[in-house]
Amino acid sequence: MAGRAANILSPSLRLGVTGLSRAGKTVFISAFVHNLIHGGRLPMFEASKSGRIARAFLEEQPDDTVPRFQYEDHIAALLEARNWPESTRAISELRLTIEFESASAWGRLLSRGRLSVDIVDYPGEWLLDLPLLTKSFSQFSREALELSNLPVRTDLAGPWRALEAEADPDADADEMTARRLAESFADYLKACKLDERALSTLPPGRFLMPGDLEGSPALTVSPLLLKDDRSPRPGSLHAMMERRYEAYKTHVVKPFFREHIARLDRQIVLIDALQALNAGPWALADLERALSEILACFRIGRGGFFSDLFSHRIDRILVAATKADHLHHESHDRLQGIVKRLADRAVKRADFSGAEVDVLALAAIRATREGTVKQGREELPVIIGTPLEGETIGGETFDGKSETAVFPGDLPVGIDSMFQTTGDAASAENSIRFVRFRPPRLERGADGLTLSLPHIRLDRAMQFLLGDRLA
């Protein structure tokens, strides 16, 4: 009750920002804040379009034990060095306060016209740990082994599976055996995440980003199955693994979600659908599986285990495909269609209900501009930008300095074939390839001031996530 009263007197909203495997969380937050502070062009963000935002500014964050999101450093990297900032590897937070005028006379009478937005940035890989709380060690092990048998994973899982097959779960607990199994399992997960496979469903999340837990017993765990359904022998290798798995859930997963995720009001989940498209149908299928797990985490309002973890009701979740600027605008609707299909099927698989879910294709920072080039009598739509150093197009490797025009290709009108993991569609060489670009060089206006960061549909994301709270 005290918390609700405080929120009436000093309104605030906790916005969670997460994503999987270089989806652009840091870039999204930096662009989100920069455009609000510097009055960026946000025509689809009603409060900005109508001129009701007086100012937006950063304040000291309320949580002293959470690292601050280093906005200033990230903006310097983007604007001065034209480098993309480092990826999210731990939780961080930033408070942005917006002073505004209510759209209604009644609202102007009652409201202070001030909203504090606490932006919580955290790795999506950690979010995928939440479903582990409802899974026993045996269930976790069974699912991990089943995933490793998928055609897209079998070669990567080979060394770990060989060690797992040799290990005797009934043997006495042995630290070196546990370490070899855990290291091999972690190597397999890391290989799955690389661009060539671009897989997303890779719990436990701290195996990919261990932080200060590296080398701890809680991370010295590997899936391991008994030959039958009996209980493990006390003191056995299986009993050791099971105990450490339960410790991971108790001491790593539960505190993280209770202290941070359980307090969120809104959530945006960023996905790099283009990376999955580059890698092929198996990567798309795995991305859908990961989204299902994520949405199941937010399946609240019905009571039950997950509901008990949440003190707030998350009422809006946005699933957004990033890097829309890597495509010509003619393909944006198709990219959004792919995201909608991913989200719709994930919602169905997760048996999701509770929050309102929407989808969007966006570029938090637009690194390219559009143009046309003539090829014979035909004019081709192209995007123009500076490819990152080492990117290749048609056999040419770029130095990170030269601007070029790229024909990115068209996403097919029918997207069903992109999701086929059997037959010719799954085994054929993927003809869709996207290159990565450096951040843009910002233009200056007639007054000599640097303009705000360009974007694609960032304003629509703002409207969905904040619009009703600024009405």
C-alpha cells in the first residue's frame, strides 16, 4: 500500500529491456534516452508530436546496489568513435524523468505531469533461466539431451555427448569429472550461439555469461541422466550435479528475478531476426522456442508459481526485431510479418495470457540511408552505409571506412519456407545475407547543432511502452 501511495505522489514506471545474442539492447536504450533528451523526431510518439513534453533528463537512479547504465560512455562511442557499444553482460539501470503536460484538462488538474522511467537492462540469456525454477534436474537434463540431438546441434554437441556417455552417474562424486563435463557442456552452448548457428535456447544463461560466478560449483554442472527412474545414490556424481543445479536455482536464479525482474511494469524483448535468417530455418525455429520460454516467464495474472514471483503486473510486452535499417523499407512489412509469426506461435506455445503483446520491426539507430542504382535498364533499391571492418560482400572485404551501396535482397512474400526445418528448404544454402554497418555520422542542422540519432519506428515503440502513461 505504501508503494502504491508513493507511486501516486511520484509516478514511476520500471521498463525492462532484454534481448538475445547481440539484439541491440545497449543501442536501444542509448537511442531511446538520446531522442527524448534531445527532442528527436518522434512523429508517432503522441506526447512528443503534440508538444506536450516539456523536457526529459537523467536523474540519480533509486537502486544504489545496481550498476548504472553508462549512457554517456555509450553515446560517446556511437557519436565520436562511430563504434557500437559493448554488449550487455550484466544488469544495469538508468532513471529518465519526463516532465509533460497532460492531454486532458482533468489530467492537468490531478497530475504533476512528471514520470520517472527506470530502465532496467539485463541479458536475455539470464531470462531463459526462469523456466528452470519449475524443472527438476532430471527434466532439465532430458530436455538438454533432446535439444542436442537436433540436426543443427549434433556436431557441436559431439564432444560433450561423448564425455556424458562415458560418465557413470552412479560413480562416486569426482570434482575433475564434473569439471570436464561442465566445461565441455559450456563450450557446446557457446558454439551454438556463434553467428554460423545463431541459436537462442541455451540455458543455463550464466554458462554463457558467468560474471563473478566463473569457476564456482554452481556453474560446474552438466546434464546427466540415470539409466532408470530411481533416486540417485548419495555421494554419487549424479547427486553432486543435482545438488549444484538446485543451488544454481536457489542462489543465482531466484534472487535475480525477485530483486529485479519481478518489479517490472513494462517489458521490451529485442530479437535479431536477421541474424537468425542468415543462419537458416533451424535458427528461426530455435528463436521461436526461446520466445516461448520468455513469454512463459511473463505469463502472469492466473496464479501459480511464476505469479508468486511477481509483485507487479507486467501489462505490456513489445517484441521487436532490430536492425530494420539493414533492409530496404519495401521489406520492412515482411520482416514485421516474420516477427509476428514468431511471437504469435510463441504466445500459443507458451499458453500465454496476461500482458498485452505487440510486435514491431525497428532500428533504434539507423545506420543506413536508401537509394537506387541502375543495373542495365532496371533500377534496384539499395541501402547505403559503411560496412563494419571485415564484412564481405561479393568477395570484397571492407575496411570499415568506405561507404558503399548494398542491395540487401528482398525477403520473400511467403514466409512459410523460412521456417521449414525438413526437406530442401532446410538444407539449401541460404540466399539471404545481411552485412553489419557502422553507426552513422550525424548531420548538423542549419543552426550548427548536431541532430538527434536517426531511427526507424523507435517512436512507435515509445508510444506502445509509454504513451498511455503520458496521456
